[in-house]
Amino acid sequence: MVGAEFKDRGVIVTGALGGIGLATARRFAAQGARLTLVDLREDDGTVRDELLALGAGGVLSLACDIGDEAAVDAAVEASMAAHGDLRVVVNVAGMMIFKPIAQFTGAEWRRLLDVNLLGAAFFTAQALRRMGPGGAIVNIASIHARQTSPDIAPYAAAKAALLSLTRTASIEGREKGVRANAILPGAINTPMLWDSPNIKSGAEVLAPGDVGEPDDIAGPVLFLASNDARFVSGAALEVDGGRLAKL
């Protein structure tokens, strides 16, 4: 059974209280994993109770600004203290600001790179320090790393860089037996999608079949983290319902 090896293993998920992050946490909870939920806010107990009911071996919720390296280090230390193990890191957290390149400020560029790239880099560094053989890092990038649209330059640039980070992590993790892979979601039914001015204005039209659900990403995450994907590392998997394949 895919993911059966996660029982009582430590799993960190960022952006864990909604969307793709929460769907991913549910998948690992059902496998008995010991979860650390990282988000800007701390869970009020609602998500913890749900995940424990699904079978999680333990749930720790942490409020953390992932763009702050010291905060990330502290979060991983707390996770290790609570669960005593780190088998999987899933970097999901992301944010977007919609405006033309000419209107972005340096502060906005830095914040978007902090959240969409450097947070994953900080968690990846911790993973490579702490994981043993069988460890897995899964980074949630975006199809915007391949093809993009106006008004999201920092987000698209960060996600493209995240693919490069993933490749390097796969190379550096190989001798330790730690794998790193990326998933490139397409249009997924989350607030980030529907907040897009291009969607709201009708400039970008999505057919019903072009929009996936968070669980459509969570399943591939579980596979890439599992022993069934033991020979998969450095890969970038497009999960977009075939949208980019269209001429």
C-alpha cells in the first residue's frame, strides 16, 4: 500500500492549514504519520482533531514565518523534539501579489521570494542535515515555472528557481539516501486561484476540466514521498490535467 511506511514517521508540511497543504496532511495522517503543521497562524485545534481522527500518530501545529531562517530552524527543532524523527518535508506554502513588473517594489519582490523560494530552501537545508536514508523532500512549484501569464513575475520566477533548488537537493542528498522532487500544479481549486484578477476579469478562462482539487496534488505528493518512488529524484511532475499539453 502506497505510504504504509509513514506510520509513526515525522512529516513536516508547510502551508498546512488549507488547500493543498491540508489535503496533503490528511493523506499522511491516514497513514499514521506524526505530523508537524507549519503555517503563518497556529491551528486552533480543529485541524489537529481532524487529523488525529484520521489516524495521525501525533500532530504539532506551529505558527512560523517561513521566510525567517531562524524561525524555520526553531520549527524543525520543535518538530524533532515532539516526534523524534524527520522522514518527509513537503514545502507547500506560497503567496501571490498581482501587478505588472513595472509596479513591483523591491520589498514586494523580497517578500515573495522569501515565501515562495527561501522558505523551501531553509526547510530543505534542515532536511538534508537531519534526514537519513529514505528521507524525501517534495516541493510544490507551479506550471508557472514553465509557462506563465502577466502580473505574477516574482511568483513565477520563484517557482522556476524552486525547480533548480529541487534538482540540486536531489544531487546533494543522493549519498545520504535522501530524495527531492517537485510537483507543478496547474489550476487548483484554492483561494489563490480565484483571487487572480485575470480569472475575475475573464481575461483568463478556465474550462471545468482545467481545474483540479487539492487532493489531486496530495496523492502525487504521497507517492513521491513513498518507497514506491525510491528511484525518482530530481523530477518535476506536472499535475495540471493535461493543460500545458494543449496546443
